[in-house]
Amino acid sequence: MTYAPLREIVNVVAFATRPRFVLADDALTRTRRPAPSAGALHPIDIVLADWRGVPRLMRYDSLSHQLELLICTKSHLGELGRVADEILPQAHGTAIVLLGDVARVAAIYENCDTLFWRDAGALLQTLFLAATACRLAFCPLGILGHEVVRALGLVQRLTPAGVALIGRPLIAD
């Protein structure tokens, strides 16, 4: 895997997460999206970790279809890069990090942990399908992304829910 242009990655993320319907006058902003979610809450945000040039974190806002540059601690961001490199040493891609707000699900459901993790799995699978449809390589790393939560200084508020690398596939001769 090698780096793909950021616009291609954002297109994949948008295809998998953009709302097809937003419930009007709803305090919880419930939406219908390609990935199923308990109560249509969609409590998980997508953060892109990109190491090309200056390392940076960007949050994809699915409602406004924009990338937001996040302020973070570079050492923790570098830690995510080292972990990804240990798992896939030959892969050079952008990390897709799933960060969730369990309190959003807890506002409606009791014993909400399993619903949150089901949402994370459904979103990861939908991203995988969208990447494949766009002819990009997608590889879940089997880690949660604690490094990104520490880099953002939001350990008490966000729950890391998965990390995957996305990029262009290498074609073997």
C-alpha cells in the first residue's frame, strides 16, 4: 500500500458516512447513513492521521462534508505511526481512526456498550466496502487508537474504537 491523494480518501469516508436523511428538530441529530447505527445516533467520528509532510490529524464532519484540522501532541501522533509501522511495515497509508462518544448512546439506552461496539464494527465494514468500491486498499490494524485520544487530550471524553490504513494498493508484477 502507498499513499492515496487525500481527496480520494475523503470521498471514501464521505460515501460511507454522509447522512442520507437528517431527522428535523431532533436534539440528538439522528441521521440515516449507509452504516447502521443503534437509534440512528451514529456516535463515532472519523479522524484521519496523515504523515505526509507535517504529521496532522483531521476530523471529517459528515454533516457539513468538511475536514477540520485538529490541534494535537505530535509525540502521541508519532506513536500511532510507529505502532502502524510495526503491524504493517511495508504499508504507507493514511490512518482512519474511529473515535466515539459512548455518552451519546447512553443518553438513550441502558447497557449501551455493546451497541456502541456494534456501531463501530458496522462503520468499519462500511468503510472497507467503500474503499474497495473506490479501488483503494483498506486494512484494519486490530488496534483501537488510544494514541490519537491522548494526542488530542480527550482521554475522558472519547472512546477509541478502531484504526485502519487506507491507500493505493501496490500492484505485484
